[in-house]
Amino acid sequence: MAELAASKVAPELLRVEDLCVHYPVTEGVVRQREVGAVKAVDGVSFHLRRGETLGLVGESGCGKSTTALAVLRMLTPTSGRIFFDGEDITALAGEPLRRLRRRMQMIYQDPFGSLNPRMRVRDLVGEPLIVHGANRRSPGYRGRVNELLDLVGLLPDMGERYPHEFSGGQRQRIGIARALALEPELVICDEPVSALDVSIQAQVINLLMDLQQELGLTYLFIAHDLSVVRHISDRVGVMYLGRLVETAPKAALFATPRHPYTQILLGAVPVPDPAVEASREQPVILGEVPSPRNPPPGCAFHPRCPKAEDRCREQRPQAQRMDQGARVACHFAGP
């Protein structure tokens, strides 16, 4: 039975090991010198299997989007390694990197800002095909664009319009169609529904889930809204100040969060029952997020953590493997 269960585990598509993205801080006008660094991402490790969705959550500025850009190799990591389908892509450049980009695409947060307002939708959706060698006049080009529009619930004749003629939800569908043009294996969704109304958010999330089933897509899904992450994700990673503090299967993380930061985040989610909401104890998070230029020693969360002790201020906790497939970087996680 164990061998049968192991055979059903999907192969690994993406692995990130100890990823760091630091931005140098310089002083001086004529002779600049480096005086520090902004540690946007500081030692992040995770993996993602084919057909899986990993949700990445955390406060603004915690490094979620920077991690995504580094995975796409739109940023060069300061250190660490990134493996895609078993290949080390950390230092990939030139034509090999260009070929890789067919297999990895991104859906952006702002559906209007990510689309050129001077281009018709048909040209926006088909542009990735042109960039990667398709002939605009070939018989298959127009058919492929129509297929993509239909895939995301838009009519073919909508391709003749401009982005400003669409609603926010429709523009995000255009962005999704554009991201799928090259038949990618990994799609990074960078808060794709945060700019949309709640009812439209549900439609777009359901569309993404349907497309994942139909096309066998793998998602790295970045969001602030924990209810959205809970709906779409298989596993969830919680980031704080450039570090991944907890990763766990969705059910385990929402049922038994182990890191104090995760507990506070989940405790702040409103309960849709007025009586329960009024009676439950509201979590309190102390102070402000520290600067990534000068992160606290030891555990980055200790200045705001209600459980912090001396060792939290002195020792940086290493991620520990827990039951139910969780990994937690906290001195208090325990078995």
C-alpha cells in the first residue's frame, strides 16, 4: 500500500533552496559605497509539485512578490538555488532563459496596468506567440487567439476591443488568457483578485481552478486574503520579513497553526457569526513591522511576538519538520 501511495505523488516541478534577494544600500555622490542591504528575501526554501497550488501569504512588504520575480528569473538572486523540473536555473541567461520563459508565466495584480491600453485585446493575447516566433498571418495564429479568449469565457469578437472597454474582471480574464498563450506549466498568480469586487473574485478564482484541472497547471498563488488562499490552495506558506516561517497542508495550517504569527493572522479573520465574533478573544500584534534593511537578530518576529523569550532574541530558529507535513521556524513549535 505504501508503494501505491508513493506512486500517486506528483513529481516535483519547482524547488527553491535558501533563496536570498538583497538590494544594496549606498551612500555618496561621486564615490558611492555600500553601507548596508535591504533583505527583501532572506533564506526562503519551498517546493511545488506538478498540479499543486502553493498559497503564499503575509503582510505587505514581506517578500512574496520578490520571491515570485526571482523564481521567474526576472530578478537575479543574491544567493540560493532555484530548480525547475530538475534543472538548476539560478544562473540561466540568454537563449536558454528565453526558452524557459515559455514554461513559466505570471498573472499580475493590476489587470489594467498590466495591459497596453494602445493595443487591441487580440494583439495583447497573441503577443507572447509573436515574441516566441509565431507568424501573425499564419492560419493557426487567429485560431489560437480565439481559443484562448474562449478558454477564459470571452467571445472572439471581443478581441477587437481595447482594454478600457472591459470591466475589471474581464480585464483579468484577458491577463489570464495572455499568460496561458504559450501553454506554461507553472503560473505565478501575484494577488490576481485583490483589485476586484468580492463577487468577481469568486468567478476568477473558480476560473483558475477549472483551468488548473483542464490544463494540468501548477500555481504559486500570492495573496493577502486568507479566505481566498484557503479556497484555492493545497498547501500554504506564511512569510514574515523575507522569511518563510511556516509551511503546511491547507487543512493542517488552518486547523492547528503552530507559528505565533500564523496564529495571529488566522485569529484576525472575521467569523461569519455575530455572536461568536463578539465573544471570541481578538489577537493582538505588537508594534510595527521592522525594516528589512535592519532586521532584528534571532527570530525576525520576536519584537512583536507575545511568546518571545531571550533565546528568540539571540537565536534564529531553523525550520523544523512537524507532523502532517508541516515545517515551522519557531522555538515554540514543538512536536
